[in-house]
Amino acid sequence: MIRRLRAVAALAAATVAAGVIGACGSSDSSSATRSITVLQGFSPTSFDPATIASVGSSDGSVGYAVYDNLFRIEYSTGRFIPRLATSLTPNEDATVWTLQIRAGVKFSDGTPLNAEAVRFNWDRIRDDPALASPCYSTIKGLKSYQVTAAQTLVIRLPERRSAFPQQLFSSGQVRGGFCTNVASPTALRRYAARYGTSPETTVGAGPFVLKEWVRGDHLTLSRNAGYWDAPRPYLDGITVKPSPDITTSVNAVLTGAAALAGVGAWTPDVARYVQAGYKYHVELTSGAAMVTFNPARAPLDDVRVRTALTLATDLEEINRKNFAGLVTPARTWFSEKSVFYDAEAAKASTQRTNDLAAAQRLIDEYVAEKGGPVKVTLLASPTNLPLFTTLQQQWHRLHDVKAEIEQVTGQVWNQRNIQGQAQIALNSLGANDVEGMIASFGAGGAQNYFKWSDPQLEKILMQARPENNQSEQRKLMTSAAQRLSELHWFVMLYRPGQETLVGKDLTNIVLHDPSQVDLAQLQLKN
């Protein structure tokens, strides 16, 4: 990353514009309130704690604003960060974990947040599969959980899991936070199926309360005066509006109409913003924004084709043409900030690219055996069409390779991608712990859209999951990274990061996850 960009401790990963944009919605001098307007990529469809993200994702900042989290896991270190819970500690063999809830915390309806409230929320997820909570499999997979004191929940696992806090935080997803959301049991009982469908039916213990919600247009968050982590939040109110268009969001910051913009996809507009000298915050992560291959669809079922397309990719050219030279090309799974990064071990798993001669030999070998040409289809949304056009040009430098681009709307792209119906798609995977790797690459993993399956990789990950010795777990994780490099399920393009664009009126920008700004920390300068 170029020197003029400032890094802030956080994590990122998103392939669509899932960020947050703050504008001075109440900046006139006659107003006594300190409020901003936030534009984000997509509008929430529900505030049900079982289904709204409170970490990362397009609705993560808003979900966190209403619910906070029981705890968070710092991406780069794996460190436990207490929030509504003060600790999650294991017994000697990591089969029993004790969750200690912070004393004195109340929901915005005045009822207590205690161990019984957590149990009630988890029971609801476990007993109602129709909720379709990403946390369902995690809670269902627990042996038991029992309230043993007012603020204490004891969790028993079916086997040893040294990375259980990461699993609970990731909820089988890549850092969704679903299992760490807790709503008022009183409100859940009162409103039942209507819970989370309106401001009056939404009750959390986060820094803000939901005051108004006009679906598809805007929602308004008001400061929770009883929030446990005073003096936060610093703002009195935030109006959130959907703005999936990156150009509009960037222009809003450049013109002073917006105070903050978080974008999850690089475009020429983002480069224009940076080159204009505005503040820019990014935290690079492990994993990558990547071109993912579906090995269930020929010819990508042959590792020679997947390897050849990787070798024919020129990361530096992509950086110059599509990102104004401002992204960091990814060549190893773990970034240097990761606790699992090993410089020596990384040499064995470094991705080889920009070798047309080697790529052509593999294509020639495949065509001689199975016939040609090699035809592949890239599924592109409007956002990633320019990148895929560059990639198409690069792959067409190979003889007997025909790469077609199918352009669809962002909504169709998302649906087909998640359902594994694409042959080649752009995704972003940033797993930096065992549970994240299992979710992304394990059999049945929630982020394993193309149903990648490899017995050798599965064995490594299952050995790493219960390993308590950090040195041994590190060896296993580096082995997993090396195996991934051999499978060629994807081409890593660049390190994902939540690009946060900041206007002139906002200060105290804290990214507490790569694709999420901490709304409770934001302050206006005047």
C-alpha cells in the first residue's frame, strides 16, 4: 500500500460496496444535536438478532449499533475483546467454556441483560430452524449450555475446541457476529414473529436505539442514554440511507455532502478520491479478493486448467488498470500481520502468476488429451465488470482459451454466486482463524459456495480445530495454506480491505472490523 495511505487497526473483506458513508445530516448551527447521515450499500430487511449481522457485512455497523456484541475477536491477533460479556474461559481440555456476562447492563427497555437473556436468545435460534439464523448450526452443535449464576453461562462442547470463541464469533460465517447478538427476551416474547420489523419491536443493548425505519428509504438511530460504555456514543443521532452506487458515495464525500464513506470495492472513483488528498483508512487482511473457480463445472474440474488461468494472470497489470496502482497484490494466504504468518513457510505456498509459457504448456497438454478450446464463463456484476474485462484480455493471450463474460445485475450476481451457480466469480475471503478456514473451505462450510472438497485439507483443518498448542496450530494452518496453493481453487488478486473515505467534518474513525466502522466512536469536529 502506498505511503500516503494511513492504516488503522481493523479488518476488511467484502466484494460489494458494503461500507458506511456519513454525511452531516444535521450540521446547521441552529441544531443542538450532533447528527450525521450515513449511506451504506444495502438496507437491512430485518433487525432480528438471529439474522442481522453485527460484524462486517453490509449491515454490520447498524446491527452492532443496536445490539453491540457479547465479545469480539481481533482479526490480526485472535485476541478476545470483552463487550457485553467480560470473559469466555475454558477448562483444561477446552470442552467446557464459561461465559461471564457484564454486570449492570440493561436493554433499552430497562430489562436486565444477564445469562438468562443469552440462554433465551440461543434457545430461540436452536428451536426455530425457520429463522434461518447463520448461528443455528453453531448453537445446535453445542452439547449443552446452562445458567449457573445470574451472569454466568456454562457451555459444554461435544469435543475439545481451542478456537471456540472464534467459532462463536464467526457463527459459521466469516465474522458475522450472529451468535453474539442478544435482544431483550421481554420484547422477543411480546412481539414474537413481529420482532425486529419496526422500531417499537426492536430492543437491544447497543449504543443506539432504532427510532425510525422507512424500508428502502432510511432508518434513524438515536443515542442510547443508558449505554453501558459511556461516554460513547458521541453522536446524538445517525440517519442511515441505502446507497449501493460507489460513484454517488464518493462524490458525496468529495463535495462535502457526506462525512464518511466506506466502500468494499475499488473503482476509479475511489482512486480519484485518494488522489485528491482526502483521508483514507484501510487495514489489509489475510486471504484476498479473488477469482474463484467452480471445480464442479468442466473444464475447471481439471487442476491443469485452474493452474493455467492462475499462471496467465498478471496481478501488477490488474493493479495498474483497475486500481490506479493503489491495492496490494496478494500472493500468500496469510498476511504479515497474521499470527499464522511464517516467512519461510510462505515461500512454499506463494501463488505463481504472470508466467504465460508455463500456462500455455498446461493448456496444450489439456487440449491434446481432451480437446479444445478451453471455454470458461466469468459471472460479472456491474461493479466488477472492468476487472473481469482485464482478466479476460489476459487469459486470451493463451492459445485455445476462450473466456466469456456474462454480465448480470448485482442482485442476480449475489444470488447465483451464493448458490454456487457460477463457473467463475469474484469473491473475497479473509479467514484468519481455524473456524474461518473451515467456513470457507471445509465440507459444508457456510462460505463454501462452490462446495470445494479436499480430504487432505479437511484433515488438516480438523486437526487444527482442537489444537491447544499455538506452535502446532500454526504449523497446521501453514500446511492448510500450502494445500490451498496446490488446489488452485482461486486466483488471489489483492488483499481485501475496507476502504474508509473520510470527509472534513468527521473525526475519531475507528474500524473495529475490516468492513465496519464503529458508529459509537464517531465524532464531529465542531
